[in-house]
Amino acid sequence: METGALPAGLAFSPQGDLSGTPTASGSFPITVRVQDSLGQSAAPLAVTIQIFLHGFQATGDMGTGRVSHTATLLTNGKVLVAGGSNNSGNLATAELFDPATGTFTAIGTMTTARWSYTATLLAHGPASTNGKVLLAGGPGGNTAELFDPATGTFAATGSMTGPRSEHTATLLNNGKVLLAGGGGAPLTAELFDPASGTFTATGAMTQFRVAPTATLLNDGTVLITGGYDANLDSFATAELFNPATGTFTATAGAMTAARSEHIATLLNSGKVLVTGGIDSNGDILASAELFDPTTGSFSPTGALGSVHAFHTATLLNDGTVLVAGGFFFPNPPGDGSASAEVFDPTTNKFTPTGSLGTARYLHTATRLNNGQVLITGGLLKTNPSLVLNSAELYK
């Protein structure tokens, strides 16, 4: 038996099963008391049932479990999911997600197995490359290749100036791609030119950076934040790349917290939301901050409801940001988190939303043309390693 009001549309059966379809959102505190056939009662248990307007729904599974892979929205509305790794090793396989059917289909194999690399849609530039995807780097390699959606095939392109992994790749307004930092080349940066298919060095960054973020700002410059150094220490510095001069300069102010494995998301206002990550003490963060391009400075904003690192943060059609999953330890029986919350830039606050169906980190999140967000793969837990082939949609 229970005391307190259940959400409309839900009810307990005589056997104690809660079922139904809720018709109203909100938070509903109830107290449940269980009694057996002999009339013996357990201690009352206070619980709160939360009903959210939005949440996650399972979709078709991928053909292969993947972690540290990429997922790229193509111009035809499908999503290219490629590479990564699983318990069998590093992957060169790829598949396409079709939102119309909710299914994944195997596609051509990459020229090189890749994980912790970057994938960039070439949305500008010469017609011969427009709509193709640049896949670059990964541990131990300086190779790169292009995926052609018209043929469903991968082909090698020019090599990078040096090996990179856990780096950034940013499509610039001039159609070139800026690749910066990462393991193997943590101080250097280079540009990929789709017209020639070649990489050339550009100005060096101001600081050693592995696992930073890179965000194209509305004025065409690129904000680089955080990362970690050779000692795995995170830092709070940030810098700006100017495509007109090919140079990096430090921002006017540092971040409010040292971060690596964090996420930076451009808001509709032109500001950048920076969420979570790992600090210089190795602690996972629940803090967030905003970068204001007009002042070049960072300021704290409302705290996340849960710690997040190796998570995703996706700008939604209404201008809010969905923060989902991430590494959370300890979190028995696994290391992944199912937590999800939404940042509202009008209030600078995070509020809970429906949880992921499966806890995960090192996954991907891709906003589809219909406004839904596709979540793919990732790790549920590290020991023993459980790599996921499941996918879900935020609606």
C-alpha cells in the first residue's frame, strides 16, 4: 500500500506492481509499505517518482560495440558512426544510422583502424569535397582519410604533419579544418585544405594540451580550453586561434576551474558553456562556466546536478543544452552514469531530465535534423570492460 498521490495515469496492482502511462509531469513523493501474506509489514519506504516531459528511448542497436568512436551527421540526414575500439581491438568498421527507420547498416571499411580521433563534416569548400567527412589521427598515426557519402567508401588523403590523438578538429568559415593539440603533438596545430587534400602547419599553441575542447565562435575565431599536460595535470588556461593570422593568443582570463575531458558548447547567444571534466586533483567536476567572447573572460554559472566527465553536451533546437552520461566513480556495478540534465541559458541553471536508458561514458551524441539526439555506444564499466553496441534517442 502507498500513501501520497501517484502521478496521474500510474497505479499499483494488488501484487504491488507499478504500471501505467503518466499523463502529467512533476515530482511525486510517496511512502510505500509492503505486507506479506501473513500480515507482516516491512518498514515504510519514502520514495519520489519523477516524471519528465522529455527522455530517452531505445532505438536499433549498432552492429558493433564501440567506445571512443565518432558519430557525424551527414548532409542527407543520416549519421556516420565509425571506428573506435572494443574488446576485440581497434576498429576500422563503420555503419550508418537512418533516422527514418531507426536502424544501423554496415558501410565501407576505413583505410585505418582509429579510436580517439576526430571526424569533421566538410560543409564548405570545393564541390568535390562538400559533404564528405574528414577522419584524422588516432593513437600512433598521422594518417587521414575521407568518407564519401555518395559512394559509401573511404579513401586516404594527405598525411598530417605529425601523429595526434585526443586532439580537436574545427571546421573554419573558410572551409579549412584546424587540428590542434593532442597526444603526439600537444603544442602544435595544422590546417587541412579540402581543395588540395593536404595538411600544413600553422602557429603553435600557447600551451601543451591533450584532451582540450575547441569551439568555433561567431566571429570566426576558435576557442581552445583546458586539457592536460605530460603529467596528466589538468589546467585552467584557454586561448584563441585567429584564422586570419594563423596564430594563437591567450584569452584575457583563465577558466574558473582546471578541466580536461570536459565539453564546450556554443550557445545561441554566442557565449560558450563549459561543463564538467576532471580537475588537477583527478576529481570529476559538477561545476560549469561561461565564456563571453565580448570580454574574453570566464565566469561561473549554475552547478550541474551530478558530476560529469567523458560525457556529452548537445545544443538543442530550443537553445538549451542536453548534458548526458559520463564517468562516475564509484557507481556500482559500473563506472558509467545514466544522469541527464538540461542547461537553460535564460536562467543559467541545470534541471534534471529523463535518465539515459543505459549508463555510459565515452559515447557520442548527435543532434538529428528532427531535433532528436542520437546517443551511441560507449562504456558501461571499465573492469571488466563492457563496451556497448546500444543506441538511444532523446525526444
